Amino acid sequence: MGLDPASLKIALGIVASTLCLLFFGSFRRTRSAYSGWWCLALVFLLSGNMAYLLAGTPQQIWAGPLGNALLVAGAFSVWAGSRSLRLLPTPRWQLLAGPGATAVAASLENPATNAWSGGLVYLAMMSLGMGLATVELWRLKPSVSQAHRSLALAAGVLASFFLCRGIAYVLEGPDGPDFGTYLSSATTSVVTIVLLVTVSFSMTALSNEQLINGLNERATRDGLTGLLNRTAFMELATQEINRLHSAGSISTLILADLDHFKALNDSHGHAAGDTAIQAFAAACQASVRHTDLVGRYGGEEFTILLPGADLESAEIIANEISRRLAAAEPPDGVTFPTVSYGIAPSTLANAEVDHMIVAADKALYQAKSLGRNRAVWATS
């Protein structure tokens, strides 16, 4: 007995709608872009399959092209969601090009009487969308997620399946023996159901990872600047200084303070002060190396740890930060403050981050007393 395509499409719709409801709850908790795209893909999958149920009725003339376009939109939504894991946006025209081309192709091949109108373009676009998603998921670093490999495998299987359907469609046509049995619409529904159920476990793991990563991010980052907060900086700096000390290497710490910051707040309000702090944080991130640690120590004070850097290198970086801050565009009527720096090497403070901060604070006080807007080295 053969598989009933209509019943399988209904079953696929039930599975897709159930998973959509489950993962919408995950999206509401995490506000994860990937969860949002995955829910949207499931909605397209559900809607497209429901449109296919009108095949053989007078509504086929619009339901066939619409169903094709919706399913392709679902495949490209999976691709957009995969890109979001790498923080890459997807241009709107790229999302609309595939479904649009599919709908146009289906509309040009007598959709009222031809159930497979635009079939080749549909199969090619489905294979392309899932193939692009496979590539994006495979490129994802393991540090971002451990669940992406199984997702990439599932997307790759589906992309390969639609590619095989497309080849069989070209060679045999929709009435061919292989296309009508092994690669039929009923088989496609079964394969999709199995993959959806399998992928749901990986999606759950991915959603949990994103939730945990989001909580960790909020726990270690300063909300205004995105820099490390004080606790996180102290922990990471301690680990890095101990590692360098064990290897016989040095590090240098910079303690920075925005000059006359209270006067800026009093004259222009706290919003202007926040803008100045954000501009300084951006100048720091643009000036330091990827191995350096930058944190907001408190208020308008910032700490920067430079592994392997000596005092001269630290002063060069401090001057570069000041140069970038001075070049930043302030709000109308506001002038960004200058910055004073205290610089302390690990050799002066017995490779202890607390001692380095004390030494840098003394040097910072000296920089303030000498007129501000300068960097001063700590001395024994």
C-alpha cells in the first residue's frame, strides 16, 4: 500500500505547528534571532503544505504557486537564521528573490491544470536555500554552539534530497518511476517529519546554550559600554597575569579616568556623560589588541590589561585611545573630556592585579596633579 500524500501533509502540518508553538516559547524567553527565524520557517512550512492540500481543486491555480513560494521562503528563513548565529544580517532582497522567482515560474506554467508548474525552479531553490544554511551552520565556531553540527547535517541531508529530486525531475519528469516513488511528495513529507523531530532536540540544546550564554554575557559585561564589568575584569586579569608570570613574561595595566567628568554631567546632564563614556569605550576597543582586556572599573574609571606589553607600549596605546576619543563626534554643544592615565607594570607590583591597580592609581593621581590629559608611569 502506498503512502497517502494528503494524510502525510496533514501529519507534517501537525508536527510543524507543534514545534512552532514550542520554539516560540523559547524565542519569547531568549529573544534569540535564530529561534525567531526557525519559528518563521516552520510557519512557512505549515502554510505551504496546507496550500498543497488544495491541489486538484479550482483553487490550485493560486494554491500551487503560493505553496511553492512559501516552502522556499521557509528554506531561506533557515538560511537567514543560520547566518544570525554568526551575527550576519541577510539582505531582504536575498530572502525575497528565491520565493519570488519560484512563484513567477509556477505562475507561467499553467498552474490551473499542471500540479507541477514551476517544479524545477522550486526544487532548485529548496536545494539552494538548505545548502546555504548547511554552509553557514558548518562555518559556526564550536565555541558559539555545540549543537550546530547536527543541525548542519540535517540541513545538508534535506538539501541533498531536493537536489536528487531536481535531477530526477530533469531526467524523468514528474511522472518518472524514481521521481514518483523514492523521491515523491509523500517521501518528502516523511523525510521532513523525521528531520524536524530530530532537529528539535538540537534546537532545544541550541536555545538553552543561547539562554545560558546570554545570562553569562549580562553577568560579565557592563550594560552601558559592553566592556567587562569590574568583577569579570579582575577575575580574567588575575588568570592572565598568573599565566604570564609563570611563563616569565610581563604585563602592564592602565588605569584611565575621564577628566572633569562631574562638570560634564552637571553642565549637560547624565545623558551627555553616558555618551562620553560610550565614546571612550569605543576608542579603547578600537585601539587595543584582541588579546588585551578592557573593563569599566566604576563610574568614569576604566582598566586595561596589556599582556606582554612594556611601559612604552602601554603609553602608546593610551595616547592612541585619547586621539580616537578626541576625533569622535560629540553631541551638539558638548565637548568630550580629556583622559588621564596611570600605568603600572607587573614587575613593580609582584604580578598581583590588586597591587598593579594600587600602583596605577597613584600614578593616575600624579597625572591629575600635573594638569591632567597625560599618562604617568608608576614608580617604586
